[in-house]
Amino acid sequence: MRILCSVFFLVFCSTAFSQKKESPKLVVGIVVDQMCYEYLYRYQSKFSKGGFLKLMNKGTHCRNTHYNYVPTFTGPGHASIYTGTTPNNHGIVANDWFDRNTGNSENCVHDSTIFGVGTNSKEGECSPNYLKANTITDQLKLTYPSAKVISMSIKDRGAILPGGHLSDGTYWFDYSIGKFVTSSFFKKEIPFWVNNFNNKEFPNSYLNKTWNTLLNLEEYKESGPDDSPYEELLKGKSTPTFPYDLKELCDGKPNYDLFTHTPFANTYLTDFAIESIYNEMLGQDNQVDFLTISYSTPDIAGHSFGPYSVELEDIYLRLDLEISKLILALEKRVGKDKFTLFLTADHAVVPVPQYLIDKKLPGGYVFLDNNLINLNEDVKNKYGSDLILAVKNNNIYLDHQTIDLLKINKDELEIFISKKVSEWEGVKCIFTSSELISTSTDNSWRDMIRLGYDKNKSGDLIFILEPGFLPKSNDSEKARKGTSHGSAFNYDTHVPLIWFGKGIKKQEVFRRINIIDITPTLTHLLYLQNPNSTTGEPILEILMK
């Protein structure tokens, strides 16, 4: 019996060793900010063979991947992808929230205790300070300290949250100087190769160019007219139409916000990622490394132009070429069967509500200013005092100090406000803090809010709008242009998820997968322990050989 056990142990060890050898040399996580699932198919006929189509045709395509909580914003999305859990656990409940202690808005990666590296601006005062859970990148570094983690994005939160607390290099774009920077949380100084890249001043070069369509304008049949009434105007433009003469729009001064609205910012980020692969020697030894890339421009431009614009289609056709370029660089430097890549999105987007209205589809706006004036008057008439501190991200924050001082029954107040807000046109439902901490799970909308709720950062009441509706401050022509995201509906929650490379089969998976399932899948691909707060489940179709 002892001999049999010894033989079994040796076989097990041999199998485990061979499985460990099957780990990729490099994992590449790509997040496309504000990418709808259907873009893969709407623009499919125009994609190159080496970009999105290569991933779709040769990898595992999880076609029914969703966010299982609200709000569907950039910060929570990136944190959930890389921690494998929801905001109620990892603490990133929005891009920014109302801070009761200061009375101001607080950004999800702001950290006034540290300083920028490579910049003197406040855009360097960032860290994962508010991220309460470990990421898969943290877990890799905890288990194998020699593993290298590099993370990057145009947006600070798109770089910081995926890279986690232990990254070897986390870089984001500083709009004040037009360069990639980091903070003292991560580095004492900017690495030599990053300085070299910054010194080439690519953003300034691109701002001397003209953004025109990649193809002839008449070929963009998947989009609406170029001159659309639903698009915001970029500063200096009289119409939302091609071409965009960036030099003329800059009017003699670098406009880095304009730069990030263009596909050139995606090229800039791809080139920076490729530089990191070579200079950081990623995937060049027997220890798995991790590279995270978040493309911010599709979101920045998407807010302004909307999902049916020629501008957005052109950005995706060009992003496809960037994905192709990145894959070729990975195959050349790391090896064709030596890296594993996944591509997903931090959220999707609602069509411009005014477009839905004009098409006689469900949609519209909730104009908050007048509604809040009336709500404050109702509260003051009943309780004798202003008791609402702020309304942000559909969260209503109450003045706890005054409520306690006046000995007001908080539960009763919440019920009163809930009834008033539920009468607003365009509001689907509203939940109080008492309801959100309840253990009942009989309401799917409440469950999604609960998974995105943090008692210290979220409001006392949270409301959901009807499908196709967006909150706006007041009614104006400008308010009815452009779009946003954040809801619990499919247009915001349904995102792409494609796996490609070493150990990944060619297949399509149609069962529902939650975004928090990415990290536990990576856990098993890399033979790691799950990060501390992971609640997702591994995608077995990827792991089963």
C-alpha cells in the first residue's frame, strides 16, 4: 500500500510539474473602455485578419459575458476584472463618490499622501489606496516575487487598478504635460526607457496631423450620417464631421484632451506597451509575467460621439490594427505559443437617449436640478431642515449629523424620500440603505445595487432609471448630445470577452459568464491561489483540456 501511495505521489508530482510548465510566459490583459459586445460583429466585415478577427476565430469567445452589479463605470469595472469580485468587496464603487468627511467628491485612485513621479502636477497624486482587495496581479507577485507586472492606460484608474498594489511599473497619461507618469507609491523615479519614450513627444507630433477616416467616408454604412445632431462638438469645430484638422483645432497650444479623443492615442498606448515588452524583458524567463493595457479613447470619444457615429467606427477599425500590431509584437518577442491574452471591456454604453426618442424607442432624460429643488422643499417642509447633502451617481447622501441632532427617524426619512423620488418620471426603482443590507434576494435590481454598494462610500438611497434614460443636470440642447453608461441594463452590462494564445482552445461559449469570473480563471491557468476577496467562478470551458 505504501509503495502504491509512493507511486501515486510521484505521478502526481510529475503531472503537477508538467502542468506548471504549461503556464504561459506572459499574460496580457486588454480592457477596451466602453466597448459594446456587438461592435465585434457590426464592424466585422472591415476588420483585418490579424486583430479582433484573429482573436475571435482562433480563441475562446465568451459571447454572453455581463457585469453582475451596478454602477457600470470605469473604476469599478477595472477593479472587478482584476480582483474577481464586486464593488461591495473591493471598495471601488464608482469613478468618484461623495466624501462625507470633506464634503467634496473623491476620485477612486486619488491619494494626497503621495506625489507624482515624472510630473509636478496633481495628476500624479494617485495610488490604489481605496482598493480593498488584492488583484490577480498582486497574487502573482505575492506567490512569485520575481514575476514582473507592468500596467498602463491613458486614464489613471485604467492603469492603477489592474496593476494592483505590487506592480513593477504603473503608468498613465498626464494631461498637463502630455507624458506617461507614475507616482511615488510605485516608483522613486521614471525608468530610463519611459523617459526615452516620453522625450519623443508623440502626442505633440499627432496634434500636428489630421484625423480623417481610414476608409472612404461612404463605406461607413454601419454608422449614421457623419453630420449627426446627436454628437457633441469638439472645441473649435462647428460641425461634428470629418476631417479633424488637429493643428487648426489646437490653435497654437497643445490640447491633450483633444489628442485623447482621437485614434492616435490608441496608437500611442500600443507603442508604449510594445516598448515595455522589450525594455522590461517581459516573458523572457521561466517565470510568468503580466502586462495590463487599458484603451481609454473608445470611452473618451464614445461619450462625445455615441455608439452610432462614424467617429467611433473609425476608432474601432484603427484599434483593430493596433491589436494586430500588438499580437505580432508578442509573437515575435515572446513566442507564438508562449503568451495568453484576454480582451474585455469595463462597461458598454447606452445609445444617445435623444436618438432613441427620435426613433420612438424607450429612452429619455431625468433632469435632476428641478427634481432636487422640489425634493429638498418637501423634506424641509416635513422635517424643518435641509437633510440632503449631495446626489451623485444616482446616490442620495443624507446629513447624518443633522438627522441625529434633530433626533429624526432615519428609516422613516429614507422611506419618505424614496416615495418622492419614485414619482419622478424616468425612475424605475429606488432602494434605501436598510433594504440594501437586507439578506433577501428576491429582487434582481436590488441585488445588482447591493453588489455595488459600500456603506462608507455609497449613498443612503440609490435609484435606477428606466431603460434608455440618462440623468442630466438640466434640459438643454447640449445635454441631449453625447451619451454615458452606468446602468444595470444589457446595453451597459454586456461586453466582449475573448481568450487567445497558449492553452486556449478555439470555441464559443454561450452560457452567461460574469465579469468577476476572469480572475478565478486566471488563477487556475497560472496555478495560483485565488486573490483574497475573489467571489467569481472559473470558466471551465477554458480550463478543461
